[in-house]
Amino acid sequence: MKAKKRRKRNGYAAGYNPDPRDEKILREKMDGLVRKYPGQYVIVSGGEIFVGRDGAALDRKARKKHPNVTPLGCPIPKPEDLVCAL
């Protein structure tokens, strides 16, 4: 059986519609998030930041509030996780 190809739009797979501001916002705010919310999850969607302990709940909340944007999310590392061992 042949796998279906997903049509690409704007360089992304069909159905993937990121907000171009989200990655920049996440990079700029990560230091503050590590200090304030270590060990939690962050999702950026539509230029808005969602932080909490349950990543799946945050994803649902972000998709409900911004249905036409694909959320960008990741766990927030603890400060000791960022220490270099060199």
C-alpha cells in the first residue's frame, strides 16, 4: 500500500500553519521562563504564551484560542539542566 503524500504549502506540510512570531517570542523569553517556571511546559500560539504543568491541556487551550495556528511548545528546562559540564 502506497503512503499518501502530504501537499506542502509555503514550505510546510499541509495542515501545519505556524505563526512566524512564535519562534522568535520563545527564543526571546526562554531565559525568563527558565527562572520563573522551571520544569513546566510552554506553548506559544498566535503570539501568546501559555505556561503550565500539563502540556496536553496547554495545547488544547492554545488550539481553542487560536484555531488557525499550529502551536509551538516545549518543556522548560531547570537551570541546573543548562549547566555545561566542560
